[in-house]
Amino acid sequence: LVSHPTPEGIVAVLVGTALGVGTGLVSGQLIRVWRDEATGVIFQRGGWRYLIILIALLLVRVLIRFVFMRSGSAVDETALNAALIAALVGNFLGRDICVALRTLPLIGGSFAKLSGR
């Protein structure tokens, strides 16, 4: 994708990014966020449900490859791998946005009040 991106490859990466951000925003609701009252430190924990979403993204990548093979699509392995990476990065971005917004009430509404520990 770096030297000669195809239109199909660009679309695959954009769709992967949108899918990733969307799943990240949804899966961010599954992340437990809490504040330790003794130290004031904010913690987060994803758990099994969040792991299942990440595994599902990988399975979707494999499924898409089989669908494209059957349809004779012009999207190659490199573009699909780039789309998967975009989906995973988008997932983390969406998750972090969701977790950050859920953290704000725990710290008095300002990120400046976050502990540096």
C-alpha cells in the first residue's frame, strides 16, 4: 500500500478503520474502569468479553479473505493485512476514547487532575 495503493486497497483500509473504531467504541463499554480510593489511581480491566471482540476482528479478517477469494476481488493479501492493522488500531483508539470519557467523572471532569503514577 505504501508505494502503489490501489483504490480497492484504500477502501479496505478505510473500512477496516471504521470497523475498528466502531468496535472499539462498543467494546470500550465492556472495559471496567474504577478509581482506587486510597491512591486516587484510575484502573481499567478488559476481561474475557473484550478479548472475544479482538479475536472476532481476526476471524472477520479470515472470513473476508475467503469471501474475496470466491468473488475474484482485486483486493490482495497486503491490503487485507493493512485493513486488519487499521481495524486493530482503530479498535484501540475507539476503546481509549470511550474509556477516557468514562474516566472523566471519576477524576472530577478534568484530565489535568489525573495522577502521574
